[in-house]
Amino acid sequence: MTLDRPSLQALLEPLLPGLMGMKLLELEPARVLAEMTVRPDLCTTGGVLHGGAAMAFADTLGAVGTFLNLDPARQRTTTTASSTQFIAAAKAGSRVSGECVALHRGRTTMVWQTSVRNEDGKLCAVVTQTQLVLDVSPAPAATKPPPA
């Protein structure tokens, strides 16, 4: 699989990030930038971005960042922990941006921090997450002891 922006955007389109309207803007091994329009169906009754939508947006950025550092033929990733601090609102009809930076890029785990900002640049949420690196290469054949 190619790890360029159009290919990864196409991969996301039929999934939750695509349904939410998330657009990848910049991809680097230690930084991912994306944006999303705050549609009414992504909001709470107060007309502001739902916390779960902000968390899903940030979670996707950390997963994409991790994926950029993997061998896609042998490895996958999954979120094992996530912590969100909500700071300000983003109103329906506006856009949010997410900048996700690597805090740790290890062999078995990666830690990412995403800053979600409203279109005025005000910080709306900070999400820190841990991604587990999963090896999906075939397991070696089990060896049986010789019969006694």
C-alpha cells in the first residue's frame, strides 16, 4: 500500500473518518495535519462539536501517524489508551483543524498528542493517545516434539 496522502484519504473515505468529512492535509512520520467541517450532525444539542466527534477525529490522526511509521505488509495498529481535555467549543458550520505530533515512536508503542483548534485558532481539545504496534506477519510453524 502506498502511504501518500491521496491513498490514505481514499482508505478513510468509507470509514467513520470519511463519514465525518475528515480531510488529511499534511503527512509526515512525526506529524499529521487534518481538518473537518463541524456539521450539525456532528454536534451536541447546543450546536457545538460533540466530544465524541472531536475524540474520533483526534484518534484517527494518531492512528494515521502511527501507520506512517509501520511496514503495512507486516504491521497494524490499534489504540490502547486515550485521554481528552476539552477546553473550548467549535460551532456548527465552522471548521476545526487537528495537528497531531509524535511524543514517542517506539517499536511496540507510539504516543501521539493532537491539538484540535477552532477556525479562530482557539484550542478546543488536547488528546493524548497510545497506539499499540501489532505484528501481523504469519506465526512460525509450531514444532512438535518427536514421538517417544
